[in-house]
Amino acid sequence: MKAAVIVFPGSNCDRDLAEGFGTAGFDVAMVWHKDTALPEGLDVVGVPGGFSYGDYLRCGAIAAQSPIMRAVAAFADRGGHVLGVCNGFQVLCETRLLPGVLMRNSGLKFICRVEPLIVATTESVFTSAYGPGAQIMIPIAHHDGNYQIDDAGLAALRAEDRIAFTYRDNPNGSRADIAGVLSANRRVMGMMPHPERAADPVHGGTDGVALFASLAQALVAA
Amino acid sequence: MKAIVTVMLKQGVLDPQGEAVRSALGSMGFAGVAGVRQGKVIEMDLDDETTEAQVAEMCEKLLANTVIESYRVEMQP
């Protein structure tokens, strides 16, 4: 199994995300944002957290226009799996691979703490190893994690069971407590919380392990 | 020539920063500030042949996220 993690100027969770994939059994390639093609034979692309391009203009906006994101969009269009975490979620929304936007937290403050999440669907390759409705503890660290989507978009997410995770105690004003969403084909997921920061006992929690394990199981079976 | 692009959150989209500014103005004693919306202004120096339609395309593709933001383009000689 092969994963790639995209590295933008300002990414700071790229190695953590690579570690998360690696621990689950993936060979991981780091791919620089100026590259125009992804490695051959990839199973999944990770778009990591951080502050790509200094969050200039809007979080994720400049990264979304980078050469490698065209290749990632083409990979997703071919049915490839893509996981975006934190800034990576913002980038996937800016590339329109996922619906909605991430706005400034309603309390205006940067929030960095472990937050309880509810697994809202297990019908995805990212969440299948969790129990339905399970409550998990995953760290968040963001200033712009306030997920917003219009009424029609929210109705579609609900009708198609595409809300992956919700916050138990909505920390940032996100509509419908949404912490993570899936694409229409369920192969692209973005989430603000950091599963790769809860993937080893030394992190203080391991509730993120099941996400990478879900992916590994699904891709081995495929 | 120049283009001045003003990007604002659409009406109905909650603007927590604008709301914080409004609240700060109130607590400083400025009465009667019913609402504050915060946006951005982007000034561009352009080749003389650049058309307003090209600037609008820049707005659609990068300068504004049209899911939540609207933009206004003002071309200046």
C-alpha cells in the first residue's frame, strides 16, 4: 500500500501524517507542492495540516492553486482516496473537492486542545473501524475551523450520510457541529481535528489509530 | 492601469470579526454602530490591455471564495 503526503511551504503536520500512514503499514512518499505529478501506484493522498503559504488571502486558497493540487484533483476524479486534515481540509474545500468552507472560529480565538468527537458514519474507508456513534478524543488546533455550508448543501450531506465526524461540544461554531465530511463518492474526506496527533501512546491518546487502520483494511481488501 | 477589488462576506454570512469590531466600538463609547462588516481590498497594477472580465475571472478563481464572498471590481486608468 502506498500513500503520498503533500508538502506545502508552511505545512507543519506533514511528517506526523506520514507517521500515521506509515504505522498503519503504508509506504509513504513526501511530494513537494511544485511537483506536477503524483507517484505511480498510489492508494491514498494525504493533505496535511499547517499554514500553507502563511494562510495568505484565505486559508488553503493559494495551496489549492498549486501545481500538485491539480494532480490531486485528477487523482480524486479517477476515484483515488484523499484525506485532508486541518489545513488540508481547508485546501480540499478551496479546490472544491469537498463542499463548504472553513471560516474564522466563532469565538475568534485559536483553539488547541483535545476535543470529543462523535463518529457520525462508519460507511467510509476512513471510519469503518470505529463503532457506530463512537465517541473519540482527537486534538484540534485551528483558528479557522468553523465549517459553514448552505441549507441545500447541508441537506445533501445529511441525506447522503456524508458527515463523517461531529463535535460533541461544538468548539468553533461549525454548522450542525460538523468536524469532518466526505465527498459524494465517499473517497475524499476532510476533517479539522488531527487523527495523526492521537496515533501513538506518547501522544496521550490513540483514538486516531482506527482511522488509518480503517483505510489500510479497506485498501488491502480492495 | 489599476484594478481595485473589494471582497466582502455575502449578506447573511456571519462575520465574527466584524461583530468583534462592532462590540469593541460600542465598549469604547461610540454609540449607534448597528453593524460592522469586515472585508478586504486588493489593489492590482495591470497591463493596459487587461479587461474587467479578466479581473472578474481572477476573482472567481482565486481572490474571492464565491461560496461565502462577493466581490466588486473597479477599474482605474
